Amino acid sequence: MSTVSDVIAFLENFAPPALAEDWDNVGLLVGREAAEVRQIMTCLTLTPDVAAEAVQQGVQMVVSHHPVLFRAAKKITDATSEGRMLLHLIENGVAVYSPHTSFDSAELGINQQLAESFGLSEIQPIRPSENVEGLGSGRVGRLAHSVPLTEFLGTVRSAVGSEYVEFSGSSDAPVLQVAVACGAAAEFLTDGIRLGCDTFVTGEARFHSALEARAEGINLILLGHYSSERPAVEQLAKTLAVEFTNAEIYASRAETDPLSVFVP
């Protein structure tokens, strides 16, 4: 039978902690390394409903992309929703591991998966890592040939299974050189401009980032934070299932995008 420690060893090879951003909180955040694992669940964010699902299904380990205890906590009590959730997990022996930005930047991580699904080639990190050779944050690549922005919008929406995407730019603007950064990563917009990209794709961005993109003449595409990362979380469950054949592994079925689209 596999243990939490076995899963950690695989995840740290797949998404090395050295790739994580300095501000991040990655690794085993809750639980015992020696605990046996028969069921593993992946999720984008460990919310109370996802935690309840893990306990109800008898899961021993959750791999959550976004970390719990992201900010320093001085107490864990039932006075807060996060405290109640963590106590519920601990009382039921559920371990929690978060790869977060190390998974974003891994060789087969979220940004690489996005770049490939958009049809990019010659893919390289936007910001090369100082710790891991050949890897780094974000991705930049080229399409085989230039296409109108409207066509590329359809490609990215289909790739992530999103109901819609937001964008800034002329609908007939050419798309050839593309920068990609999942989640809330508008800070990479300036890198995309520096690298001569005509298009920058991320999950979400502030209003002023959209204004900057328009002023600089670079297409900006917002997939939605959930849509930009959830597909890779589902793929991670499949990857783990290939490695740990003696365990039941799946992506959370209770998890949904917290945002909905209103169509009158």
C-alpha cells in the first residue's frame, strides 16, 4: 500500500518545489507522511464543500492546487470557516498537499499544458528559473502561422472548456507570438510585451492591466481563473492514477467555478 510520503516523492519529482515562487506555500500542509493512502482526490481549491466530499468518500489525501494556510495562521479553531474545514480534515485523517506554483511551472505543468493545447510550438519559459535548468514561470511560444484574434479566441475557449473568454484587442488583430500564464498572473504582461508577443493569455487581470494591454497594442485574453487551471487538475488525477495503481484517484466532483454567467 502506498503512503502519503510515496505520493509526495512523486509530486516533488513531477513538480519540483524549487520551481515555486518565493512567496508561495507548497508541500505537505496537513497530515502524516507515514499514513497509508487508498484514495486520493485532486482539486483546484480546498473549499468546505470539497473537504466534505473528501471526508464523505473516505479519501486519505487531497492534492489541492491552491494552498490552504496560504497566509500565516496563529490559531486553528472552529471560529472560522477555514478552521472548521481544517479540523474536519485532521479529525478524519485527511492529508493535504499543495504543489501550486511549482505545478504552474513544471515541465508538464499547467502553463505547458495550456501552451500546447493552444497549438503553440517553440515553447519556452517566460521567466527562466534560477534553480531548475530549462524551466521557469509562464510560457511563450509561436503558432504555425498567424491567425485572426477571433479564431484564436475560439481555440483557447475550446481548449479549457470555458463558457466564455474576455479579451482586449481588435477582433481581426493577428495572433502569432503568444505568452501564457495561468491563474491571476497579469504581472507577466510586461514580460510578454518585452518578448515581442502580440498576445498574452492569463486567467484573470485587473482593469488597469487591460488598459495597459490596449495602450501597448497587445491582445489580452482572460480565460477565467478556474478555467485556466481546473483542466490540469483533472489531468493530474489521471497522471497519479497511472503511477499509483493500487489507489483510487479522481478529481473532485463537487468542485465548481464560483462564478456563473448571467444570460438574460
